[in-house]
Amino acid sequence: MWTSAVSVDISARAEDVYAYLADFPRHSEWSSAKMAKLEQITPGPVGIGSEFAAAETVPAKVVTYSRITALEPNRRVAWHSWFGKLMAADWEFDISEHDGMTHLVQRSRWQPGNLGMALFHRVVRRRRIPVENLQSLERIKAAFDKVTVR
């Protein structure tokens, strides 16, 4: 297992950032994993335990699955994702507000499912994931910058 963490400051209230991130169908707007389709696969309203299937096209054409594990208003959004038995990751956003700015930290914990995936991540993905995660944070920040500019 290995971890990654990146952060950004956003000119928005923590409650607005939380609402945006807790709206799981909107993840395709900002995620570095380009998604052709993101679909809730459990019935009912979105909440802890809700599961989603994502038809990703980048970094590879795969279908990944996610389950929401935490929704703490204005503080934390987290989920567990997996790709078969090959890879699993735990994702979380920690949200804090200071002086009218929201500090957003994105953490991911990666668990390769076999030796081949462990080597692939050690050699290739481990360096790319923090860059991709920072790009995701920049997209989230840009979504709020557009609202502020209007």
C-alpha cells in the first residue's frame, strides 16, 4: 500500500465545496479519470454505501466501481474504489475553511491486487497519480472561479 496527498486553496465557502464534492454524479466534471459514463448502481438517494460504476477512458478503458464511505458535511467526503481484483484505492477530501478560503486536501491510498500491478504502480503510476490528483483539484478550483467571476 502507498499513499498520495495534494492540496489547493479555493475562494469559496466550505459548505459550497462540500456540496459540490458530495454530488457524486458531478465527479466526472473534475476527475482526472476521464469518464464516458458515471452511473449510480445502487437504488435510492446518494449516501454512505451508495455505489457507482464508471466507464473510464483515461488512464485506460476500464470500468471501475466505487462505494461512498464518508459524508461529513463541510468536512470530509470519502469513497473506496476498485478495479476487479487488480487494484483498490481509498479516496478522501478533507475540507477546512480559514479566512474565507477553503483548504482542500485530496488523499488516496492505493492497494495493488497482485505483484504485476504493484510493479506497474511502483514504476509508472506512483509518480503520475499526484500530478493527476492535483489536476483534479485545479478543475474543482476552476469550477468555483467561474462562479466568482460572473
